[in-house]
Amino acid sequence: MSVRRGKRVGIDGSPVPLLRGRLHQFAAGPTAAAGLALIWYTDGFRPRLAIGVFTISVVAMLTASAIYHCHVHTPRARLWARRIDHGTIFVAIAGTQTAYWLLVGPNVVALPMLALVWGATAVAFRHKLRKLSTVDSTGNWLFGALGWSGVVLLPWLAGNGVVVLALVVLGGLAYTAGGIMLHNRWGNPWPGVVGHHEVWHALVLSGVMLHGTGIIRLSHTIS
């Protein structure tokens, strides 16, 4: 993203919609504030840790996205901001899974799964830092692979009620639908203001809210 004659342009040099990156920019601060408040008003070490990990990982993703889309102007800065933007998506996925494993998973299963998830996140993040160019989105299938690896959690989530299970599944579907729409460049509801990328960001925020609601519900149930 850069600025040319007062207008922002994308990596291909074409103008971008007015709200490109703004949804994540506006959401980062309130998400951080809500996470801190929830930690304060939640009892128990594991519930607080779960909320904290989820909040930090999601805010990192939203902040990286906002910086990349709204606040970098030179080609080199855009390249590195884009790499970090993509990398922090893996962090948010791993942070979300960590929160749920802390809340519902037995240690004998949770600990090896978390080691696997964060190991995969490190490898995927490194891949993005080394391979991602300004025009290529190589390895985006890894987002879905890491995200849906969370199906391993389903037996323990099911034991905590249908509401939490539904929130987790719907959140995963929101992320997936957004990723498919982004890949295929589907959706341009308000030309010049909201395009397919903004639809993706809106669905990301929907996924964050759904997963966050499930974490809050579990945290207050077991605290």
C-alpha cells in the first residue's frame, strides 16, 4: 500500500477502496481494551491466561493488518509489512486454539497439540517472511490447514454445550468463507469504499467475535 496523489494504491498500483484496512485499524484498540477488562473481571489463572493469549494474538493480527494497509508507503516497507501481516494471521489462529486448549483440553492432549500448533505457526511464519513477494500470496492454503486443525478440539468442546461448539464452528466458517471470497475476489458491495478485501476483513472480525464469545463463555463457566 502506498500514497499517490493523495490516494492510496495497492501492491498492483491500482487505487484501493476507502475502507481498505480501516476495519482492522478501528477494531484493534477496542479489542485490546475489551481483553484487558475481561482479564480483570475473570477469576482463575487458566481462564485469564486463555483470554490474554487470545487477545494478544488477535490484536497483533489486527495491528499488523492496519499498519500494512494504512501506514506504509515505500516498496520495501510494503513488502515487509505484508509479510508480517500474513504471518500474524497464523499467530491469531494459534492463539485462538491455545485459548480453547487451556479451557477445555486435558493436559495430556493439550500440551503436545499446542507444541504442534505453535511449531507449525513458526514454520509458516518463516515461510511468509522468506517467500512472500509483493505480488504473490504463496502458501495461503496453510491458513486453512492450521485453522481447521482445531477440529481435534471438537470432542471436548461438545462436552461443554452446543452453544460453545456452534460459536467455534461458525467462527471457523466465517474465516473460511472470507478466505475463499478473498482468493476469488468475490464481492464489491460499495465500489470505491468497500470491495472484496473489506468483505474479507469484516468476516475476519466476525470470526474473532464468535471465537471470542466462546472463550468468554467457557472462561466464566470454569472460573
